[in-house]
Amino acid sequence: MKAMLFVACLAAVCLAAPPDADKGKILGTPSAPIRLDVYSDFECPACKNFHEQMLPLIVRDYVMPGKVAVVNHEFPLNIPEHKYSREAAAYATAAARLDIYQPVADVLFRQQSTWMFTGRVWETVATVLTPEQQKHVQALVKDPSVLAEVSRDVDAGNREPVRATPTIILSYGSQHFPIPWPVNYNFLRSLLNGYLK
Amino acid sequence: MAISNKIVRRLAIVLRVALGVVFAYAAYVKLFQFTDGRLHLLPWQLFAMAIDSYQLLPQTAVEILARTLPWFELALGILLIAGRWLRFASAATSLLLAVFLSLMVRAYIKGQEISCGCFGPGEIISWKTLLRDGSLLAASLLVTAGAFWRGRVRRESMDRDTLPTTP
């Protein structure tokens, strides 16, 4: 009976903990007082805008000092215009397992206007990987657990619910709410400073 | 005639209370969040970002509006439910809804994929939100018309009662 209880508790702890691969998608200290969960799609222009304009400011002002942790989640939209979103999400997730999520995400957003029309997702990703990393990522992207992880992110987003990309969910203590898009950095800063004071 | 009058009056009350509940709820979701068995006051900056996404007002005006508008909505909701200061409450509600709807239509026509800001964050403007707010405005205009009509009828009957009688 005790053993069963122990197994049940262990299972509960394991289920509650974020999956291992997610660690590669976290920017900053996971124990930071504020957590921002970002649900994005690599083919979405607003997500590119957030990634390139706003995220560097958040990283500089809050992630580096250990005040905020940013957790990236894949949310490839299931629309005909976003043909390669899921493939891009799979490569990024595979790269996260090797702790090289950021450079892959950076290049996917930077070259978004090219690969979203040509479909040359791998060629884009490969430009920021060493030959050794390329081999690993190509092997990992075929791993069913990587695709399952992308699906888990989508399921988690649907539970929030994520209605558009990017969606940023702020968690502080027991409080948990989405931040309206587009984000005004001055108001976001005022909001975060209010919690951190 | 008396029966249909009664039905209209009851319908007006239902409409007014429903509108009041919607306004009170809209204010509640902007102001509070219920977690861990207690009510937390939500930061005003969340609503400020929703207002700011319409790109119409300077930052200072956005801040003032974000800090005050939800409380004003709450007051209007309570007044509508209670049936107090009805002409003021219903007229203010109609005016607010007309402004909200026109701003939403403008954003929709411009193709802005922004948060509506109606019932808390996370609701993008779509034809559904426009239809919902349009229906609310129609209901509010009916309540306003009813409130002013009743006020006029009451005033007229008071005037009749106090009319000086010739000796």
C-alpha cells in the first residue's frame, strides 16, 4: 500500500514538473519570481516582432538580473498559410534538447520571410549549427517524443486558452493571466516593477 | 393594452438588469482575479495595454482611463441593477457602448488584430465581438429610451396633479 502511495506521489510530482526538454526553452532562472510563458508560431509576423523587438528588452531588464523567467512554447497555427510552422517548431524543439534553442529561434524569425515561402526550413536552421549539431538535430527531429512535445505545447496553449499568437501569460505567485497584445513595453515594465517592488 | 404594457415594463426591467450584470461583470474581470480562495486586484497596466493597442490616446490619458474606467463601469452596472439614477446610468452606458463599438469597428476595418479589452485580456476583435457589442448598444438604447419616456410620463402626471384650479 505504502509502495503504491509512493509511486502515485512520484507520478504526481513527475506530471507536475515541466518536461525535461522544456528546460532548453527557458530564458533565465526557472525560480525567478515572475514567469512569462510565450506561445508563438515561427511563421507569425507579430511573433517575429515580439522576438526581435520586445524580448531583448525583457531579457536585458528582467531576465539577466534574475527577476523574470521567459518560457517559450510552440504554438504552430493550424491554418493553410502557415504550412511550415509545425516543421519549424519541431526543429526548434529538437534544438532545445541540445540547449541551442535561442540561435535556432533567432534564425527562424530572422529569415521568416524567406523560408515561409520556399519551405526550406532545414536549410535555414542548418546555417546556425555546427556539422555535429546538424547530425543531432536531424536525428532528434525524427524522434516521436519531439513531435509529441510540440503537441503538448499546443495542448497547453489550448488549455490557457491561447486565441492568437503571440500570447504571453504572466504568472506571479497564484496569479496567472494573459497580457493583451500588442504589448506596450512601458506598461509592461510598470506592471513587472509593481510586482517586484 | 394593460397586459401588453405590463409585458413591455417587465421586459424593460429584464433588459436593464441584464445590461447591469454585463457591465458589472466586464468591470469585475478587468479589476479582479479570484485565485487561492481570495480576490486579487488585477494590475491596471493590463487594461492600459488593451486601451493602448487602439493607438488613439497619449500614454497619460491611457493611464487615467485604465485606472478609472473599470470602476465607472462597475458603478454603472450597480446603478442599472438597482434601478437608481436610471436616466443618467442608461445614457452613460449607451454613450460608453457607442464609443466602444465605434472604436472596435474602426480597428476591425483597419485590420488591427488587437485585444478588444471588453471582458479582460485575451479577446481579439472579430465580427462576433462587434455583433455582441452592437446588441448591447441596441439594448442600452432601448433602456435609455424607456428611462427618459418614463421620466416624461411621471413629470406630466405630476404637472397635472399640481395644476392650479380656477376658483
